[in-house]
Amino acid sequence: MKIEQIIHSTVAKALEELYRFEASDGQIQLQATRKDFEGDITLVVFPFLKHSKKRPEDTASEIGEYLQSHIDEVLRFNVVKGFLNLEISSRYWTGELKEAWSNESYGFQKASEKAELAMVEYSSPNTNKPLHLGHIRNNLLGFSISEILKVNGYQVVKTNIVNDRGIHICKSMLAWQKWGNGKTPENTGKKGDHLVGELYVAFDKHYKQEISELEAKGLSKKEAEEQAPSIQEARELLRRWEAGDSEVVELWKTMNSWVYEGFDTTYKRLGVDFDKIYYESETYLVGKEEVLRGLKEGIFYRKEDGSVWADLTGDGLDNKLLLRSDGTSVYMTQDIGTAKMRFNDFSINKMIYVVGNEQNYHFQVLAILLDKLGYDWGKGLHHFSYGMVELPSGKMKSREGTVVDADDLMEGMVQVAREMAQELGKLDSLAPEEAERTYEIIALGALKYFILKVDPKKNMLFNPEESIDFNGNTGPFIQYTYARIQSVLRKAAERELFVNESIDDFSGEVSLKEKELMKKVALFPDAVKEAGSGYSPAILANYCFELAKEFNQFYHDHSILGEKDMQKRDFRLLLSASVGKIIKRGLKLLGIEVPERM
């Protein structure tokens, strides 16, 4: 049992025996002792004063004496006003250290067959353009949340909904028909998603030109946008697609296949994957059926132009369009259908949508509509709303000049990592092939860590050069710490010194730095648990940084292999190896690899 749990339960007994008071969990507050005070764990005693009817100092002293006499691990205590600071024996921390080293699932809770199933949706790309910087944050958050939930005892299904139909893909299809000149990924050497993205840009260019020409003839901007030949042709393609026109459907399948191949390449390099992929072209029909059922049952209403709406004014919202006047569906229709299909396919206990905060209203509406349609899981949907991510102006402009392409960003990051590593001479000893592989690990580790260390709810500015700094709160700093530990272990092995987990008790001989580092290792299970309950990879990311920082302070002050005392040397070797293992384990939950040499 964790020492915090032991102290918590013993404090509860102390309050009953000393003051005839039965405390609730929330009243017993334990926290790490501040660095400027002696101790490891602090109990806040203010909530107990009206029951003890004594001064804060006296109440704290009485509880401290009770804990010291009932818990072997409590060596001594001190009181600062209403705070009881407890010093825990080194024996306890070395026991935690042994557990961290020997237990491969330390800090992890394995999912049982009866465990709750969480489905996490992320990525959600459109098939008319490549993945961009916003998708990177989305994918990294979704993947990491999934991995963290797994080690918190959940069964997890990672899922993606691909927006593969609608006017956006028809625009790219029309552009290929009119100006594509038979281009394919094979005959151009371009990734399929990039090629289709360029066609979408070509459509937009022609469309804007047509709008300008119509405005010059006296039409209003809105009239010009509606009457431009290109948009009318694209809408006709959409109607033909929904009608099942074989020629249009075949072109749609071909161009989407180009995009999927491109997406797969990007996902693989980014290190994310999915257990199940849904497609809007399949789910929108289920959604339409649900909307028409709702219309028939009087849940929704139809306007004179034939469009179908939901009146949400009674829920404090407005009226929401569900089917257009021509019978075509909107995103909401598709999401209703997707939700129904997913709950039919899986026994979902938690449905988590990883979608940007600009869609907060959309998911608020979705939950209400599903509830109105009679699905009891409707209001249990969780929208994991995250902030936007931007680059400093002038950094890594995309080929389209508007959004930053994910592939360009990753390639640019590798180049930055290569230049910085070569400038610092960090990888001079590695063979060229190993160096290139390490540049990739450093670059993607820097990208992932920089994005995931930020509170997901906040908007953020991603700075490529700052993210690859080998000092400070960065991925490369943590990776370098891991590589440094591996270097120590390799040198130890050369001297036939190996990690010995059957170390003796170091009570009274452990330095302050060693104890602080052991305490930080012991916090790993708490960081994993908190990251899971709060859906926040940032908690785990910053824990890994604090652990790496603590190790480097220890490494600076203590010799490991040069220590003459064999017991101390073996202990420090175990301590270092355990830190390395925890760093690797923690970063893996963030999707980050660690290099063995740097």
C-alpha cells in the first residue's frame, strides 16, 4: 500500500480516537512538503480545529505523535502553524524504487475482461487535402489519451471518422476532370493527399476568378458565389454521387484511394494508429434515417423549402439544420449516424471526441439530439475540447501559403534536429545511418513533447527551434537524460557491474538528492492516474521533465561508477536504471521514442 494511503487511513483513526470525529475523504488533505521545509508529506490540519478545539500547532503535534507511534515509516515530524510535515524513512523509498525497477507494470492498471470500454475519436480528416498542423495536435492528443486510458484499466478502441464525401471532395474531383491533365500520384511522384490538395486549391482559384468576373457584371457577392459555373458543376457532381452515378462514384473511389495512401504514410511517420475507421459516406445514410424517424415522430420539423430542422430553443439554444432542402445531409446528420453505428458495434462506456474548441457548440447539440432521439448514452458523450496551435509567422510556410502541411512540418523538424545536433556535436560518434534515425527520433520527440506538455484546453504557439533545445522543458532534454543513463549502464556492463535489485536498506545513508529522486520515481503511478482521470497528457509530460531534471541534479552531485563504497555504487546504479525505465515508460504513453545514444 502507498504511504499516502497508509497515512490517510491512520489520520482518520487518529481523528476518531483523539477528537471523536469521523472525517470525510475531502477533509484529509495530504500534499508534498514544500522544498523550504523538512519533510516529505504534509498534512493540513485546519479542517480539524473545530473538533479538536485546540490551537493549530497543538492539534498538528498530537496527530504527529499518533502517526509516529502507529506507522513505522514515519521517522519524525515537525509543525509549521497548521501544517504537519512528516519525514518518511529511506527504507520506504528504497522499497518503492525496487518495485519500480522489478515490476514491468509499475504505475499501470491492467484492464480486466469486465473493464469499461472507452472509444476515443481523433484525426477526422477531409479527403480533399493533406493533414496539417492542427491535425498533428489532434492526433497526438487522441493517441496519447488512448494509451494513458489503457494503463488506467480501460479497454480502449481508437477510432477515426473520415469525411470522405460532400462538396469539398467534389471540388477536387471537378478540378481533376477540368484541369488535372490525367495526373496521378504514380505519374507525378507526389503523395496522393498532396496531389488532391493541389487540385482543391486549383478549384478555389478558378472559383474566385469566376466570382470576380460575375461581380464585375453587376451581381452581388452572394449572387456571384451561387451562380459561378464551377460551384454549380461541383454541386451537380455531388447530386450525381448521392444518386449513385457509376462514373462519378468510380472517380470518387480512385481519388480517395490516393488520399488514404498519403494519410497512411503521414500517420505512420507520426506514430499514430486506429483500431476502427468509419467513413462519412457510410454513416450519413444511417444519420438520414434517424433524422427522418425523428421527423416522423415529431421530434424534428420540416420547413416550407423541404429542409429538416431541430428546435432547440427549449434547451437554451437555437434551431439546427439537419437536412438541406435538396435532401442532402450536413455534418450533424453524419455524426448522429456515426454515433449510432459505433454504439451498435461496441459496448461503449465512454465516448470521447477529440475535436477543437471551435466545435464546442456542435457537440453540445449532438448530445441533445441523440438524447431526444431516445438514446440513453446521448448525454454521456465527452467532447475533449482543445485549443488551437499556430506557428510563429514566417516559420515553415506551407506550399499553399495558408495552413502548415503535416509532412512539411515533420520534415522541417528533422532538418532542424540535424542542424542543431551537428552544431553541438551531439551525434558525431554515431554511424551515418544511426545518426539519421536518431535525428528522426529527436525531431518527432521534440514535436510531440512540445505540443503535449501544454494544457490541452489552451491555445499554443509551436516554435520548432525552441522545441529542439537540448536544455529546458523539451523532449530532447528528457531524451538526452535517458541516453545519458544508458551510457552509464553500458560502462557499468563493461566492468561487469549490473543492476542489483536486492540492495540493502540505505536508511540513514541516503543523501537528500538521492531521496528526492526516489520520491520523484514513486510519484509515477500518481502522474499516470491523474493524466487518465483528467484526460491530460500534459500532466505526464511535465512529470517526465521533472524526473529528468531531478536526475540531472543528482548526476551532477554524485559519482555513480566512481563511488568507492560498493553498496552506494550499486544503489546509485539501481536508482539511475529505474529513472531510465520510468522515463522510457512515461514517454511511450506520449508516443515518444527514446534513443539509446545521443
